[in-house]
Amino acid sequence: MSLSAAAQTTNQNTRSLSLRDSLEMALAHNLNIRIDRYAPQIARYQLRAAYGLYDPLLSLQASYSFNKQPPTFDPKKFTQFKPTLQQDFTTNQVNQDAPYEETIVSAGTALAGVLPTGLSYNFFARSSYEDARSFPIPAVVFSQSVTGLVILPSSNIPETNLFYPRIGLQLSQPLLKNFWIDLHRRNIQIEKVNLKLSDLTLKEGLMSTVTVVATNYYNLIFAREQINLQTAALDQARRLLEDTRRRVQGGVLPPLDQQQAESSVETFQTALFSAEQNYIRQQNTLKNLLTDDFQSWMDTTLAPSENLEPIVELPPNRAASWMNALLRRPDVLAMKLELEKHDINLRFAYNQLFPSLNLVGSYGWAATDHSFSQSMNTLRQGSFPFYSVGVIFSVPLGNTTARNDHKAARLAKEQALLQFKRLQEAVLKEVDTAVKLTETTFKQIASTRKAREFAQAALESMQRQYEAGAVTGFFVVDAQRVLALARFAEVRALADYNVALAQLALSEGVTLEKNHIDLKLK
């Protein structure tokens, strides 16, 4: 809204912009930058998510189970006996087991997790209630007065109902494999590096956008100056045409000179149209970089408030540019972080080669009673502790996965080192090209200025000779054309030098510092 209001402050819908204004608008509204700004935020949340692996896990459980067991027949359990004639006797030990019913109700809670040292813990508290009933087999009676066996019903039904509360702590600490680094710690370290990488990616995107904005801003100035130059050349050609017409009408010059002057006017007019088209293209390109709502800027004309003044800055030092690039370029720093990630993976893969040796232990209290309250009182007293200490040692035979993962991680590190070397060579070549291009365009400023001065002097000389009748208008037209080209080359050299400086700053990785942009990341 503020941009739209500012754009309508004049009747012509013209907005004056400095390079600083353009950069600030791009940093605030450029869609590429707005998209890139999400990357560090996403990486920061992913890092926090990785730490979530250490969050304790609280679990609650409750269960109800019922089991009714039928009697089972087993001939081996048949009891041998010898009845006597003096008395009767009974027995329940026949060749089958008594049926029973069992009901178990259990409830409890547990708090489990892992510490950064790899120690896993499980603090638990649970209680079970068991209600079991047996149904004895009816008694077998042997009597002298009765032939055979007499089966009598049993009135004794045994029943058990007890509460079993338990509370304790279980621990397991790895001593070899997963001791100095495990999967959780590896992921956290990787996410830390990814966060730094996202910051560098954002910085690289900012630098690229700033460079593109500066380049298009200078090109827009050049397009405006091109219009001015073509307009001035067209005015000169028209004045020459008017003077030539008068002389042709007076019989001083032949009609051919008027045709040459008219051709020159049309040529400069065509060049002016082309310059205006280029100015429109450059404006739209710059608008697209400055706003996320191009439609609101369609009727606004951008007017650069700066000029392409002669440059007195000396060309850069190649050695210093190389040093800046290797120490400050985001892509070089990002590759170094990628090497850190390979180191992390290699360290993890090496630790996985070791066998597992875990120190385990547990401690707690238990109780058993017919009353829940009494069982809890017994549990609080700690009268019935239980504990255990032990080690678990395991060796994967062959260890194929770990060995090959370690070899792959080592080769990936070597590959990354070669890629880093390739990047360094490419950076040195890019900086060398940018430095030489800057030096060349710097030299072109002086040479094109001299060429423009000579062309100006030649045109003035031709005009004096033309007025004296020593030369025809053809020579003046040609001198005007040469001067227009010389002015065009001078302005182009000034714009190219500013663009070359912006590209060199990008190659060195100092674009933000050159433009006094402070990137603050949370």
C-alpha cells in the first residue's frame, strides 16, 4: 500500500528510485527472497524436532483377562492304591486335573526415554489383581459294603485373590557400539549443520538478488541515457536536415544531400524507438525484482535518481579477491559444512563396527497382599526389594552391513574432498575472470571517453567546413553517426564497469558488505 501511494504522487505516475531504495524494496518484497527466508525457519524446527528424540514417553496401560481352564486327562497321573478291609478311604488324585477360573486385572504407568549419553531408562509402576478359583474333582470312595466306587461331591472350592503392586527402574547403557555416537546424536549433529547450510543458502540467495537488482538498475540507467543520447542525436540530425533543405532550395546543394540528411533522421528515429523499447523492458525487469504485486506497478514509470558518473576507483587486487572468495563465499562455506556432515556419518559408521556391550540393571520394590491398601503400605515400606545387574554382549557374525556402510562413508568423504577441490578451482577461475573483466571495463572508460571527445571535435570541425561549403552534408551525417556511437560506447562502458564491480563482489562473496546490508539470522 505504501508503494502504491508513493507511485501516484505525480500525475505522470513516475517513481524516483535510488539504488539503495531498489535494494531495500527487493529485500522486503522480492518473491525469491521471501521464499528463501523460509529455509532457515524450517531447518530450525527440524533441529528442534531432532531433539524431541530425548523427550520422555509416558505410557498408561490397563488390561482385563479371563481364563477358564477345563479339566485335562492324563493316564500317567492315575494313583495306584490298595484298599483295606478294615476301613473306607477317599482320594481326589484320579487321572485328571481339576478345572479352574482365573481373572487378572492389571493397570500401570511407565516413563521411558533415552539420555544424550545413550542411556535408556524405564521407570514403571503397576499393580495387578488376580482372582483364581479351582473346582476339585469329586471324591472317590472305596467301601467294603459297597461294590465298586462311590463318587461324592466336593464342598471345598479353593479361591485365591491377591494384589501384586510393583514399582521400579530399568536402565541400559551401551559401552561400545552407540557409545560416543548413536543414531539420535548423529541426526542432531546433521540437523545442526543443515541449519547453518540453510543460513548460507539464504545469504547466497540475497547476494544473487542484490547483484541482479544492481545490474538491472545500472542497465536501466544506461537505457535512460541511451534515450537521451538518441534524442540528442535525432535533434542534431533534424537541424542538419532543416539547414540542408534550405540550401537545396537555394541551389547551393544537390537534392542528394537532402536525401542523405532525411535518411540520417529516420535512422536516429529508429534507434530512439529501439532505445525506448529497451527502457520499457528494463523497467519491467526491475519492477519484477522489487515487488510481489507487479500489477500495481504496471502504470508506474521508474526513474533512476542516480547517474553513471566517471569512475575513479582503481581496479581490484586479484590476490585479495581470491582470498575473499575462498573465505567468504557461501557456496565454499557450504561445501565445508558438507564435509562436516561426511565426518559425522563416517564417525557413526565407524562406531557401528564395534560389538554391542550394554550394561543393564534394575531396582524396585514389590508387594503381595489380599488388600490393595495393605499391599500399597507394604510397597512403600520397601520390605521386598528386587534388583538385577548384568551385561549383554552381542557380536553380529560377519557384520556385513556395518563394514560396508563404513567403506561407503569413507569413499563418500573422499569424493566430497575432490568435489571441494573442484569447487575451489572453479571459484579461482571465476574470480580471475571477474577481475580481468573489471580491469578491461575500467580501461574502456578512459578509451571511450577519449573517443567521444575526438568524435565531438571531428563533428564540430565538419560542421564548420560544411557551413563554409568545403564539404557536403554527407560528411556531417557521418560525423554525427560516429559521435552517437562514441557516446553510446562511453555510457555502455560506465554501466559495464558498475555491473562488473557488482559481479566481482558476488564472486568474492562480499556483496552484502559492499552494499552495507546486515544479515541478521535468529
